[in-house]
Amino acid sequence: MALSPRIPKKSVRKPDRVAGALAAGFVVLLLATELVLTLPDEGDDPLLVANFYAAHRGLVIILQVLGLLAAALLGAYAWRLRVVDRVVAAAGMIMAVCSLVPGLITLVIAVVADPDHPAPAGVWNALEPRGDDILFVGIVVFAGAVALRLGRSVPALGVLAGLVAVSCLARLTLEIVGKSRGALEAVGPLLFVVLIAAMAVLSFLGILDGAQAPTRRGHQVDDHER
């Protein structure tokens, strides 16, 4: 009796809907908090800064708390990525911690703002760019890890992550040398949001799953570790 040829089993995608929901929730919260209110610039007069934050104190505090929640969602998503690639997950956790800094600085300004004593608000407001720099460092680390570790299996994601890393690194470089950041001020953050949104979709579809996880003692990370 003739034996039928062996047909290799197709890899089965395992959607991680929890991871997709965490990433999508981060994107929604981030966009919502960023679009509601425009904060004073770093070079604005301390009295103007103090007056603004005193007048909008409640709203600013609410927005920053939501921003901290968004950072928590980002960190939780990074943790879920450990079954895909542990280096990417670690870089994502670093980025999530870095993303806390700008919001915490803004929260401090909202608390200390006093039009009768505007100096403290002015001092903290001048630190806002440094908080943004820390955030961009975190984004560069994460985007670089995604490009290098996941780019081979998902080339389009690797290209997008590479663009995020390059644009944010260029923005940081211009900031250090004191040059105008121009369009890079908006391009980097926008591409980053697109990157996380794309990764949310890939997680929902199961394209980012444990099949890409590094082996340990000859075995892949089991699903029960998710």
C-alpha cells in the first residue's frame, strides 16, 4: 500500500487579544490626553506659566493621571511581548518607565503653580524638554530593538520601527546641538504612535506571537507563561 506523503503542519497563529487591547488602549489614551490641552512652551514667562496652570489645575492633573495610566498600559503591553522577544519586551519596559517622566514634571508644575510666586512653576517648566528627551531615548531604544529583533520576521514592521528610531534620534541630536527641531518635533511622535498601533493590530492578528520567541533549553516559551 502506497504511503501518502507527509504534509508539513502549518504554523497556527495565536492572537493575543489582551496585548492588542493594551496597545490600542495606550494609543487612544495618548491621543486623547495630547489633543485636549496645549501646554505653555518651555521659554514662556514664569508668570504666564503659573497663571495657566493655576487656571487649568484640575484639568491638567486629570490629564496627567490619564497619561500615567497610558504609560502603565504601555508597560503591560511590553510585558506581554516577552513571549515574542524578551529583548523587545525589556526595551518596552524601559520605554514605559521613560514615558512617566514628562507627565510627572507636568503634574508637579500643576501642583506648585502660584501666580503670586511664579518662580517654582518657571523652574519646573524649563525642565519639560529634559523630560521629553528622556522619553525619546526610551522610544529610540524600543524602536531599535523592534527593528533589529522583529524586522526579519515582519519586514514592514522593521522598516517602520527603523524610521521611528532614526527620526527620534535625529530629534535628540538637534536638541543637544541647539538646532531647531522643525518637523522632527512632530514626525517622531507621530511615527511612534503609528508603530504601536501597527503592533496592536499584529498582536490581534496573531502575527506577533510566541512562534517568534527565543528558545530556552530547546523549547519555546509555553503559552501558559503569557
